Amino acid sequence: MATPTCNALPKVRFERGFLADRARLVRDVVIPYQWEALNDRVPGAERSGTVHNFQVAAGEKAGEFYGLWFQDSDLAKWIEAACYRLATHPDAKLEADLDGIIATIAKAQQPDGYLDTYVQLTAPDQRWTNLFEWHELYIAGHFIEAGVAHFEATGKRTLLEVVCKLADMICRVFGLGEGQINGYPGHQEVELALIKLARVTGELRYVQQAAYFINQRGAEPNYYEAEAKRLGRAKLPVYFYLHRWTYLQAGKGVREEADPIGHSVRAMYQLCAMADLARETGDASLRAACETVWRNLCDYHTYVTGAIGSEWNGEQFSLRYDLPNDRAYAESCAGIGLVFFARRMLDLELRGEFADAMERTLLNNVLAGMALDGKTFFYVNPLEVRPAEAKRRFDQHYVKTSRVPWFGCACCPPNIARTLASLAYYTHSVQADGVALHLYTDCTVEADVAGAKLKLAVATDYPWDGRVKVTVDPAVAAKFTLRLRLPGWCTSPTVKVNGTSVDLAAAQTGYLPLAREWQAGDVVELDFPMPVQRVRAHPQVVHALGCTALQRGPMVYCLEEADNGAHLGSLRLPRSAQLTAKFEAEQVGGAVVITADGERQEAADSALYSAAEPAVKPARLKAVPYCLWNNRGEGEMRVWIRES
Amino acid sequence: MATPTCNALPKVRFERGFLADRARLVRDVVIPYQWEALNDRVPGAERSGTVHNFQVAAGEKAGEFYGLWFQDSDLAKWIEAACYRLATHPDAKLEADLDGIIATIAKAQQPDGYLDTYVQLTAPDQRWTNLFEWHELYIAGHFIEAGVAHFEATGKRTLLEVVCKLADMICRVFGLGEGQINGYPGHQEVELALIKLARVTGELRYVQQAAYFINQRGAEPNYYEAEAKRLGRAKLPVYFYLHRWTYLQAGKGVREEADPIGHSVRAMYQLCAMADLARETGDASLRAACETVWRNLCDYHTYVTGAIGSEWNGEQFSLRYDLPNDRAYAESCAGIGLVFFARRMLDLELRGEFADAMERTLLNNVLAGMALDGKTFFYVNPLEVRPAEAKRRFDQHYVKTSRVPWFGCACCPPNIARTLASLAYYTHSVQADGVALHLYTDCTVEADVAGAKLKLAVATDYPWDGRVKVTVDPAVAAKFTLRLRLPGWCTSPTVKVNGTSVDLAAAQTGYLPLAREWQAGDVVELDFPMPVQRVRAHPQVVHALGCTALQRGPMVYCLEEADNGAHLGSLRLPRSAQLTAKFEAEQVGGAVVITADGERQEAADSALYSAAEPAVKPARLKAVPYCLWNNRGEGEMRVWIRES
């Protein structure tokens, strides 16, 4: 290995405010809690077995493999999250825990670099034989991301060396050369990880390996078809229902699908790698493919909460406009994948719609995945829940009516942890000629911009208040461009520099460029007024017909039974109703809530069908941010409110 | 066997009109067609194997059992249908076919009376060992019904003797006595059949055996629990999901469940037997249980089309008010079961609501199960279909977007056939002091009423026209009561006898009693005005919120893509819109269609979400009777129309 370059993690401090609270929760509660969960020490939670599996594989204890074939990845994601925490908040105990588990992982790794406790402990002679189902390459990808994060956070090479050895093995084993396996991952992830590894190590061949995986995917003759035949698997699992290899995006080449298809997390991780590769290699066809899928993802396949993947079976994308609310799958990990993809699209082009989508999904769908106490999680994030029905109907059996401490398939909790532990990646981009702010939240950003040390102090109560004060503090006066995102949801933004209004006509694709010589103490004041907005869906979204969603700033709201009583479907919001927004410190952890004079439809009698319309009575409606739902016990929830 | 009494089948001739057309279709097309299907001679249809299985069991040919474990019952239901046809329309070829297959069945029957080709050919040493899954008693029940029908239609005892031998064996094997199996059927049916057999043979012990099965059902300790343990079946199939023995109505005693629960066909057949037993034995607790479940069935569990059983998994009833339209299971057989149950409730008490429900389900849900050409069938009858979605989403995989020629599990087609071949059972009841008319349709009824031969000539274009002329024609002037159903859907009925208006205040529980000495040629004129009615659901039916269904007379309507274009959800019917009804001879086989000036919501642009409401454009809406949908190719369909 060449001497790796430690690309410092972005330096952002989150001290107060909505996202800072979540970041702190992840640091102080979630990461320690998940370490306990991975060690099977959380009473009442489903067993993880993850650390156990590595200890067994390392020869540190006797035992058998426990859990699903991709269990290893939970540990990798947790390590990544823990490293981000360590980068900003040194902690000897955590560092020692990491050193300990990394030593175990290194011991578990086989001499040739192979690392997958499921295969090692259950089918050691069947490495790489079942790419379409097993997750060897997916797990490798997560360990590579962890190894990079560990190196960048601590400067230590212990895990980085493990994952370089693993990556080198992958480069030897997979390809179109003599004696190589010309397959590719059943679950994409290693592709984006190899690019990260290349950026740290300077090893271009890791990019080339990622490019191989992406370019080979779906090539004819289909690798999986041959593999399934070899394995005697004429009948595929039910999640391949109707779709066969499109479930894992291998029915066609990656440039040939216009819509996001198949398993939604796989689809997003693939798109991340495609966007990264487009950037690394300048491959215009990959970039065009990303743009096409992005367009269709946004125009046809995204819930108003930013969630994606509307079908349970196969955790998949469905048809255009097929976005049922009570049967939404809307996996937390798929939302995280969209955030990753959007962030990478921003690296390709500074376009407000990428940041808008990233913000929508992060603040609504992803945050909903975790309780306010950081100890329980949603895997599935429907937009409408009627608990009795969700518990009773098999076609909603995957909908949990309350967050749970852990899952047998626990991909989501550590994925949420690593995402919220690395918010610093999402606030801004450093560019050749300046810096761009994407996500507004109270924080301090430090960066080297155009050769100068720059500090940006962002003071705001966003997302509850649209006023944002950015104090620019370069070490010395410096000429650079500060690019400020003008959120797509805001119809009347204003920007002042040192008290003087700026003409927004200069804004391009959703960002306002402010090019000047910046002095320490320069102040940019942004104001993004946040009236409550009614959002309506395209009329082909049959499950939102006649309804409105409420949004204020970037936050999407919902009705909860705790505030509105049961039978939320019988509530209506008149088109003329005044919507009042007010911050309530005591409400769902402190949030702006929305109230309005609405109405409730009540049956005149017990008849199931009647010529009479239900009677209408006044009812005060109260909506809370969707991401904060289900923090007050089990109850109904509904995002799309009927309008009258 | 004592000398059986041939209770003549009710004598009703259907010559013209809506139901007569269906009855003729069943006689001329469906019954011959299904005989071909049962003999595996319909190209392109799923293989039945049913006749084949009997031929193999009878030693007439070599081969193996084909199909599902309840395949035998398809033949029994077809024989029953064919016998009803033979009773009114003698046909030497059909009679010979029946004699032939009955001879085969008799040969297949084992010396001790046992008859079930699945068990005989696949597990002959495991008779009666798996009552909760196998269908030995269910099949026995259908053969008993067939045997009774064959005897009543032809006077021949060939099949009756087979089924008496089978029934006698069942009486020996099942009970609480020494050496008997104290179990009961996994799928109810034999109970109601045994009562039919008792009525023909005069053998009270068949009633007692039915009573044993009903009373033992769900008794503690639970028979199935012990059976499943004996079979090593700790884990039950997914359709027992959450419910365990309630799936087959054996979680509690039959008098203890207030709501219809579990598999809907099983539930209905059980209720039929309970109502029959209440009548035969005067068991007040059984009658009360029927009344309670009836009430809740109507108030919470019935679709506006009269369909029941809203969940695919286990073909079950769901929670109260849980009536999704696009995921409705609404099995044709379950609707038939409701018709059977309602008819038996009418035997317990002449109450209009029983006839109303019977009519609603028969004319809408059951008739929808068969195409206008009598050759294709629906098993599942949703109230809303979007074909692309139904083909794509696994949670709607059971929804067929067009009727099919046959099913691997083909319970519905022969069940529809035997029901429509026996419409004579549903038109009227003969009572001690008169006759009651339930179903209005053009026909001639002959009956012995209060000792006199009576002919009733019913002339009407019902269900398209509410005017009904009943010419009373007793052989000699006779004093009896003619009870006329006043349909629940009609708000302003009028009745005249020989031109003189009758005061309807005398009507009781939905029937108007006309007691007088009737002379040949007396004429009763009924007028049930049929304005188009808007029907609204109880506001807890979340899937019908904001919508109306259109009904005219007993017919429920739907929008079809063939008339209204795609995206039926985007259509709205203003509350003020005039609804016009008109008979169109060329339309869907000749039917009254409804038109109105409505509107279509169209998106202003391609955005998935927007602050703007969709634009509204005028659109002419056209609705056709639900039972006639899908006779013009595949397309969207929707019963519940959005109101504006």
C-alpha cells in the first residue's frame, strides 16, 4: 500500500438546535447503546450475534454463527459511526473498544484477505459461489467504509490494512481476466466503498475495480442466470416475484434503466457509485444515467416525506405513482441511500434540487427512523398507520406500530447512526473557488477555502425558523465565493450582506453565489419565510387523492391520535382553514406544531351504508412533524389529510 | 335407508329478463363447459384433474392423483348444478353423463363408505388424521348435496345410496362415543349437507350428526391443537397468521363469536348449518348466535357489492370496517355462502333485510364472478382494480385483471353454476298460510299453497325497472296470504291489488302481507321507483372516505376505463350532478347505464408534489353495473367514486 493520505473529515461543530440535538443523541446514547446491542447485552432486544460471530471466527470463543448472512455489516456500520464520533469527541473507552474489536476482526480475517463470518463459519468452501444472495461483497464494502473512517478519524492504520488486504483480494478475484469470476455484488455497496478507499490510498485500481463491477452489472450472458443454474435454483425467492434479476438491478446494464427499480437500498448504493465514478472518471454516460434516474426518482417514486421504495415484497420500488401510504415500505436505509446519492449529485453539480431532496429525506424520513430517546427504531416508515389494522392484516405485517429496540435484520439502526454521526458531510461543500452551504442548521464550519482558513458561524433555529445568520470569519481577508442554497420550498427568500439586500437574480440552479473579498465579521443574513404550506400530490397518486399534506419549511407534518383522537381519516381540513404554527417546547421534544379549525365526519347511525353523508362536526386539528411521530405511545398517524 | 321422500324442487320457470338470461347461460353454456373443464378438455385452461382422479380411484384407468386435496368437491358441485338443470330441462346426453360419472364414483367409493380420491390415492392409511387441513368431510358434504339434488331431480337413488353410505360411515366415525373421533371438519359443509340428507331420508340421526359437529366445534381441549401436535405441526401455515384456530372458526364455541371471523366461506357454511339446525331443533341459542353474527356481518364486514372476506391471507374476514377496495378478496364462493345463509335466515323469519342482503350479494358480487359468455370466472372480486398495479404488486397478486377459464383451485366456477342453476330456491318461500316473494324477476312460480295449486306469473323488467306485475292464478279460488317483499333500497314503493292501492302500513319487517281469497286472474302491481341513489359508507370505512357509490334499484355501479378512460381516481362526481339512467341494449349485454356531468383532475405540470391543487376539467362520467364489469377487455374499474 502506498502511504495513505488522511483527508481530514469535514470540521463542523453542532452545539445547539434540532440537528445538534440528534447528533448529540447519536454520540451520547445511540453509539454506546448499539455497541451493547451488537454485543447482545440489551435486555428485551432481538439478539444481534454480530460481535459474537467475529469472536468465534477469530478463535476467541467457541460457538456457531448466529443471525442473517449479512450480520457482519451491522458491526462495520457501527464502527464507521463510532469513528465519526471519535473524530470530534475523543473518548478513551470508545477508542479502546474500537481497538479491541478491530484486533478481533483482523484475527478473523483469513490469510488471503477474505472476511465474512457467515461463510467462514457455515460454508467455508463456498466463497463467492452465491453472489446473488450472500452478501460477501456488501460486507466488504461496509468494512472498507469503516476502515477509511477509522483511519481518517484516528490516523491509525489497523483497520485500513485489514480492508486493503480484503480489497486487494477482491481485485484479484473479480474481473474479466483469466481465472477471475466475472460476477458482481448481489447487494451493491463495495463499489462506492472502493472509490472511498481509492481516495484515501491513492490506488487507482480500486476505482477501476468499482468501474468493473458497475460496468459488468447486467451484462449478457447474465452472470446470475448462470449462477442460479449452477446452484440448482430455478425457483427464486418470492421477492424476485415477476422481476427476476431486476430485483437486484441486473436485468439490464446500469445505463439502460430509466426508472429506479428493484430493491431500493441496492438501487441507491449503485447510483452513489455511478455518481462517484462519473466524477472520478468523467464517464458522461454514467452521469447521464444518474441524471435520468434522479429525474424519475423525484417525479414518480418519492413519498412526500422523502421516503422511497413503496413495496414490502423485495423492499422494492413499484410502478410510477404507486405510493400507498399504509402499505409503504419506505425503509430507513433506502432514505439514507437517497441522502447519499443526492449528496454525490451535489458533488457533480451544485443544484438546489439535489439539496432539497437530501434535506427532505434526511429531516423527515430518516429522522423518523429513530425515537427521541435514541433507543428504538423504525425499519419501515409508512405515511399512515392504523395500529389495529397493521397488527391484523398480513399485507401490513411488516409495519411496526411502535419503534423497536433492535431487529433480527438490523441494517437500519447502525445506518441511521453513521449517517447522523457524519452530518458534517452534508452541511457544505468546499469548492475550488469557495464554499457552498447546503443544509442550514446551527453550527460552526471550518474549512480551507481558496487557500485561506475560513470559519463560518451559522446561527439559526432552523428548521423551526427560516432566519439564518452566517458570520464569515476568514483568518485573513480573502476573495472567494460563498454559495448559499435557496431552498426549493421557499417562495420568497431574502438575503442581506452586512445589512444590504442582495439581488437574488444572480441565483443559479438554486444557489446564490456571493463572490467578494470576505472580511472577518462579515455577516450574511438569510431569511426563508416559513408559512405553513399545503402540498398536493399529482392526481395519479391515487392514495393521496383529495388530500393535502402540511409542510412548513422543510418539515412535513402528520396528524397523530395523541392529539386528534382516533379515526384520523374522518378528519377534514377545509380549504379555507387558517393554519397556525407555534413552537411548543413541551411538545414531542420541542417542535413547531400546526393547528387549524377542521372538522370531523361522524356517522348519523350505525348503518354501514347510507344515502346520507356523514354529519360534520367542528374539530380542532393539530399536526406535528412527521419525524417526531410515535414518541407518545402507540396510536394512529396520517400524513395525507383529507381536504374539504 | 328408509324410503326417501322426493321433495320436489321448487318449480320456477325463468323465460326472459336479466336473471333468466343468466340461468339460460348456466344451462346451455356453463354446465356443458364445466364438464369439459372437469374432464381436462378445455384448451388453455388450468388442468382440473377431477374426473381423472375418480377414474383412477375407481380402477378405470392408471394414473396418479392430480391437483389440490379438495379437488373432488368441484365435481360434486357440478353434479349438483347439472341435476338442477335436468329437473327443468330434460337432456338425455347430460343424464347419461351423470349416470356414467355416478357409476365411477360408486366404484371409487370404498366398501366401508369412505370416499375421497386425494386420501385414497396419496395416503390411504391416513384417513381422518388431518382434519384441520384435508377436506374429507367437506367433500363428503358436497357429494351429499349432489346426491340429494340428483334424487330430487331424477328420482334415481344411485348417488343417494353412495352418499348415505358415506354419511353412515361419518356417523359411525365421528362423535363423543367410545372409539369415535371427537373432531369436526376443517372446512364446514358436511353439517348443512347432513341436514339436507335428513330432510330427504327422514333420518334424524343425520341432523344429530350435524348438531354434534356444530356443538363440538371449538370445544376445550381443542381437537386441532391435539391433532397438530400429533402431526408435528407446531408451525401452522401462514393463513393461520395471528389467529390460529379462529381461521377455521374453532378458537371458541360457535355460540361465542359475535363477529364473523376467519375463512369467510367456512364461516358462511357454518352459519347455514347453524340456522338450519335452529330451525330443525328449535335451538334458541343457535338462532341467537346466527342473529348476532348476521347483525355484525351486515354492520361491519360487508362490501357495498355484498361481497365479504376482505383479506387475501387465509381468505378471511378482517377487522370491523376494514374494507379495502383494491386489496379486497371478496371471494365469489364467500358471496354465495352469504346468499345461502341469508336464504336460511328467511326460513327462520321473514325479514326484509335478509332478502335485501341476499339480493345485493347475488346480483352484484356473485354475478360478477362469471363473464357474459359463461366461460371465464373471477375468484376474487375487488371493488377497485388498476391492472398495472395488480400485476406488479405482490400484495395484490391474487387479483386477476380479467376473468380466467379455470383455476387450479376451482371452487368458485361450479359454485356459481350450482347457485345460478338453483335460482328457484331464492325467488320465494312457501309457508303454511301462503307464499312469500323474495326476489323479483320475470318468472312463473308454481306451488301448493294452503292446499291449493297456485301459479304466480311475475312479469317485470327488474332489476332494470321497478314495476312488477304479479298475476295470481290459483287452480280454484283460495284464501291465503301473499307476502311481498318491499326492498330496503326503495324509499317509496306502491302496491295495487286489481288496480286499488294498498296501504303499506300493514307491512311488517319488510314484507307486505296480502291476505284474501285469491281468484284466478287477480293482479298485484308493485312499483319500486328506481332513482339513482348515492350511497356513502360509514366514516370508519377509511377506504371509502370522500366517495360515493352509485346504486339503482338493487344494482351497484362502477366506473370502467372502457367508458371513462384511465386514472379513474382522478374523476369526481359533484354533489350537485344530475344522474341519468338509461337502458342501453348494446351496452355490456344490455343494461341500464348511468351518466353524469363530472370532472377530471389533471396535473398542471409533471411535479409529483405541488402547492397547487390539480386543475379540474369537465368530464362525462358513465357507470355500468358492477356485475357486468370486465366484459370489454382489461381496464381499470372503480366502485367508490370521489365526490366533490
